[in-house]
Amino acid sequence: MKKQNNPIYQVIRLLQVTGLAMLALTLTHCKNEVLSDSANPEKFNYLASEDAPFNYSENGQASGFSVDLLEALFNSMALPLDRANVEMTDWTAAYEKTENEPCNMLLSLAKTTGRDTLFKWVGPITSERHVVIALSGSGVSVTETSDLNGYFTGIVQNDDIIDLLLKGGVMRANILLYDNPLELYKALADTREIQCIAYSLVNHNLMVQTLDKPAGTFVVPYTIQTDELYYAFNAETDDDLITSFQNAFDSLKQGSSGEYHEILNRYNEIKHGTDNITEEMVTTLVDRTAIDLASDAPGTINKINQGLAPYKDATNPALCAFVFDKDVKIVAQAQAPASVGSSMKGIADVTGKAYRDEMVAGALSHGTGWTDYVYTKRDAGGLFFMAAYYKLVIGSDSKQYVVCSKRYK
């Protein structure tokens, strides 16, 4: 009898084949375990820093053009991820973590020659132009960056654009620093302390919409540098995952639905919105909340954070109360309780206005007032003009609280 026809041999052979198959499956499984994290988007940390209007935090979650676009990519790839998976953090920490640790992605980063091999890239998301801005009719003429040595140029403190100016040959003595964009534009258009501003063009266009200046007040005589912004993945990310993201991005950008351009346009214009909330409704809510805090601070804070009426209106939840301490830390938030405990100090809107600092400072200085700023409107998407009313109160626990509510305008 031939060996292959022997029943005992067949059993042995079956066990051998099965064993080999199991070994192959085990090896494959082990290999996939090694690759799974770097190839699985659900295992990634999605990191972003405050860089409005591309990415910034509102109500304790990530917002902005690159965040909206990433969420659209998740949806198109049928991934169980959304903007809640984007962690807002310090830029340097996010950059270093993405560069040095697998399974990290950074929103959004300029792709430069020096960075090209440090990351894997998906995009370009959009372009960011760094420009020179001057007053119309001022006679400012710039054909190369070093020409700015003939003028005083203002920038916002801690803006990386200073590196572009210094690299372009501008002397440090000719660069003046300002705390925020409002002070920067005041120095150019009102006090005339400076003759030029160096700023991002997209931020300039948003800033102009908030200033009470005639059309044509400013001109842009020179572009310092144009950067292409990308999603930057750790260099060990699986190539197939990068390809999947890039294909989804290309489809979104070229698709007939126009979703990419609709998302982009949300952040090119600040709109006037309506939420059926009047100034009287806002001031009444703030006054009521202040009385309750003075009577029972712990109990009132607890009710606000539970989103209970009247601190969050049952029929119009956009009418809500939120409370800061004197250090601009969120103590209570009826609409976004997850943000409680977060410091908002120095965090600005898309025009660079640290409006929360302004509200707290105003309350500590003169008790009550209104602050205008720019905010998001998730049900409509994009940027809207907003006004918040604030009031200082001493709670039953003897602590100072700044009670606020807001409305679109």
C-alpha cells in the first residue's frame, strides 16, 4: 500500500498541515501585532496646538479648518473617530511627540525642506502666506524682506514670523513686539508707531473684519513666505495608512460635493448669527446666577455643571451660564462641563483676542460689562461675531467669581 493511501499516514499528514497552518497564522498574527498600531488609525493620537483659524479650542474641544477637515476624512473612511479624538496641547510638546513616538499625528504643520524626512505627510491642507501689511497711501515699498530695515515692523509677541524676518536680514532693532493683534493694528493705523505689520494673511483678513476701519485701509505689498500645511504623521507610520488618508483627502478635495471648499470657506469670513437670545435675556441670566452664587456657591456650581435650568435654558440651550475664577480658570460651564478646571488664560479667538482674560480683567476692574469676540457656531459651521456679558460676584465661600453668558450678534 502506498504511503499516501495509508490512513495513519493521512492523519499524521493532516496534523502536520494543520500545525503548519497554525504556525503560519501565529506568525502572521505576530507580524500584524507589530504592525497593527502603526497601521491602525484608531490607535493614533491626533495632536494640535492653538493656531487659529486652522486649529484651536472652543468649549473644551478642538475646532478650526484642519479639525473640521480631519473629521470629514474620518467620516469618509468610515472610522469611528471624530474631533473629540483631537487633543489640544502645547505646540512644542505635540511636535516632539509626533517626531519621536509612533502612532502620533500633528495638525497642521508646514512641510519644509528640513522637515521633509522627519515625518510622513498627507495634504497639502491649504497654504499659509506670511505677508507685510501697510496703510494704503503710506508709500511703503518692499521687494525683498531686508527692505523692512527701512521701516519699523510690528509683530505679535511669540509669533514665529520673527524667525522669517531675521532670516531675511531684518535687524532686530527694527522689529517691535505687541501683546496681541489689537495692539498691533492700533500701532499701525492709530498711533503710527510702526509702518508695517508682518502677519499671516488669513489672520489679517479675519482681523480686518473686526476693525472699525474703512474698506481699503490696508494694503499687502509683499509676501515674505508661503507655506503648505499638511497633516504630519510619525515617520514610522505604515505606508498603507498614509496612502489611505491621502486617497481620502484627494477624493474630498476633488469631490463634486464641494465639502473641502465648504469647510475652507467657513473660516474665511466672520458672519453675523442669530440664536433668538436678547441682551436682556443674557443680563437676566447672569444676574440670577450671581445671586445664587452669593447665596450658595458650591450648590450653584454643581447645578450649572449639570446643565440644569435656569443655568441652561431647557428650550434654547444656547442660553447658558459659565463662570471663571480670578485666574481665568473655568469653574462652571453649563454647555460644556468637560471644560471645567481648564485654564483659559491667554487663549485667544481667531483674531488673536484673549477675550476671556478681557472679561475677567474687566470684572475685577469695574464689576460688569460686555466683551465682543469671534466664536464658532457648530450648527451652522464657521466663525461668528459674539458678545458676552460678565459680572463679578463674591460667592458664599468668599471666593471671587466672574459670571458670564453670551449671544451671537
